[in-house]
Amino acid sequence: MDNLLNLDRQNIWHPFTSLGSKDFPILIDKAEGIYLYTSDGRKIIDAVSSWWVNLHGHSHPTIAKAVAEQAARLEHVIFAGFTHKPAIDLSNNLLTILPKNQAKIFFSDNGSTAIEVALKMAFQFRFNKGISTKRKVIAIRGAYHGDTFGSMSVGERGAFTAPFVKYLFDVEYVEFPTSGNAKNVLKEFSKLLSNDDVGTFVFEPLVQAAAGMRIYSASILDLLIKEAQANNVICIADEVFTGFGRTGKLFASDHLTNKPDIIALSKGLTGGTMALGVTSCSEKIVSAYRSDDIDKTFFHGHSYTANPIACAAANASFELLTSAQCKQQIARIERQHAIFKEKIELLHPNHRVRCLGTILAIELSTPDGTSYFNKIRRHIHQFFLSRNILLRPLGNVIYVLPPYIIREDELSQIYHCIEEYLAGLKDTPQSLGDSD
Ligand SMILES: *Cc1c(COP(=O)(O)O)cnc(C)c1O
């Protein structure tokens, strides 16, 4: 095992990981259900669904079977001029559960590319119509839409984007809506819209996950979308994180009355098994491209567009997701989260707790304030790992985002450990200074 980890250190550059870090990654040998099994015999609860992708547990037999069968039958085929049943089935499956205004499915590989496609679709919509104004994009403060250039451009500027800031296109921001500032946000938004150069509004509906599981109300977002669409501004919902049940409904857009024009999906799409992205759009968007004029073609595609194995995994995950059992699991997690929230609010009123659907987040009040780089992050991570629970806090925000198949007692075990951590924090609030 040490040999393997030394090879890893020599050869591999891990994401979001400092090359100066002295920590070795943890070698995972296999995974099943909510558990990750390490090569040295540990069994770790995956309480963050492996970066928010896993829905039905690891190595789910139904998905594994679908993947194996598809790999043996048709592993891949060029998707221009050719098609296949897994993609057709998936488009059909998605369009039956997406908001009714969604009319077409475009495939890519991940969340960032799903956002790139969404932005390019919106920009070329105007190009095809011969409109040269409305070039600007409005985004929400704190946004995270991915790590490619377009998706970075429409995200918040910060430490992650600092080396690239000069290469990003400018966007307009509105403040993150809260119960206190809703009126101002609306006013700010209307003011931006009154400038005819704004043509696109991109947002993470209801939850800004990367910003620390920040939750805002459906009613304010509904007003923003209504106002935007009244001004011919294309609305893009980034449901890469919120899609497939995370917020308690299949999509965060299901909490809204006014539906987005374009929706980006990835993460839970294949149940966390394969890399796949989808951008869906309304007939209004499609209509600008229905032409035999070659210049109006959407010239975008990836080598592995609509990979049949990934589509097969997504179709298998769809069957599991839309079962009555999965609905019950999501509702039960939601109830358990709500009860635990009340308990923490009672016992630890200094910390702020929020939940929505299967998401529970606790924003710890620390001397350093709220930031991704809060030193407490490492302390929390190590504490829970030593108890065989994988939590990957966003700075001082601890969150629990389990696969839906987690059992009641298993979720309680995570809560119990969080209580233990918070109780310990009370005794030693200042003693966490070791940074990475
Ligand atoms: C993760 C995420 C992305 C980027 O998806 P990748 O597959 O990591 O490229 C985009 N938007 C949101 C809201 C996300 O959470």
C-alpha cells in the first residue's frame, strides 16, 4: 500500500489539493452503499455523497449491471449523424420529469461543460436572431458554476479564480438574497435590467452549495425570473448540484412558478457512477436554431457526447430515483434533518443551522468568521475521519449530504458525532490553529 501511495505522490496531481500538502490521500479499495472501504481495512461513511454526486449508494447493483451490459453491447459511437437507444431513452426520461417548458436535451460530460453549453446556447440565440445588444450576464454574488472559463466568468471572483481573473469576461452581480435584503435585491436587479445590454441571468436555484450551502427563498427567485423574462432575458438554472432530489423535490425549479429557459444538470444524473452532463432548453431557445442556414448551427460537441455507458447508468439511476421507495427515503432524511436542526438550535444557539431537502448545514460561529479558508476546516475534517465519517466542510460550514439510501440509524450516527464535535468545541474554542 505504501508503494502505491508513493507512486500516487510521484505521479498524480489531485484536484483542489495543494501540492505542498504533507497528507497522503486515503486509498479506497471498494465502496458499497454509503461505505468506502480503505485498503487498510477501514470502513468510512460517505456523508457528502462523494462531492455531491452519489444518490443511491456506491456500486449499486442495478446501475453496475446496466453499465456492464451496455459496455458489452455498445461502448461508444460518434454522436453527430449517429444515435443510440440509451441516449434516446434518457432524453425521454428527463423530459418527463423536467419542468414542462423544457423541450430539448443537449449532452456533454460534466457540470462545467453543461454550463458552458447553456451560456453558448443563450449567446448564440441572440446571434442567430441578429440581435447585437444584450451581451451581458447577471449572476448572484457567491455563485459557483464550475472551473472552465465561461463557468468561472459567471461565478464569484475569489481565491479560486485569482490567477485567471484577467481572462474572464465581466458580469454584473446582484447581492445574495436574504429575508432582510429582498426588496433591495429586486431593485438592484430591475436597475440592471433597465440597461438593454443585459441578456442572460444565471443562478443556482435555492441553494449556493459551494458558497457554504447558502439557502434562499423560492419566492424571491420567482420574482427575479419573472422580471428577467419580462425583459427578454434568458434565465439559466444551474441545477448541477440541486437536481435529482437534493432539495426534496426532483429539481429546485419544481419549487418555482416561473420556469427557467435553460437548465444545466450533471452530478446526480448518473447516480454518481459516470461523468455526464446535460443542458436542457425550452422551445423558445430551440426555435432560434431551427434553420437550414449553416451559420445558425450550434457548433459545440465533445468526443464523448452522450456516451452510451454513461446514458445507461443515468437511465438505471432514473428508475431508482423515480421509485416510491426513493421518494420515501428523501422525505425521511428531510424529516430527520429537521428534527436534528431543532436540537442543535436549542443546544448550540451560537451556530446557525439550515436545511432543505436532503441538505443539512451548520455554520459554526468561529473567531475567524465565515470563509472557505477558515482554519477550522482541517480540524473538522480530521475529527470526523478519525471516527470513520467523511465530511468535507466548506470552511466553517459543516454539511451532511448523504446518499438517499442511508438508514435512519446511520444518519443518527453522523448526527451523534456532530453533537460530540460541537460539545468539544465549546470547551476549546481557540485551540485549532494548525493550518494546512
Ligand atoms: C459542481 C458544480 C458545478 C461544476 O460541475 P463539475 O462537474 O464539477 O464540472 C457547476 N455548478 C454547480 C452548482 C456545482 O455544484
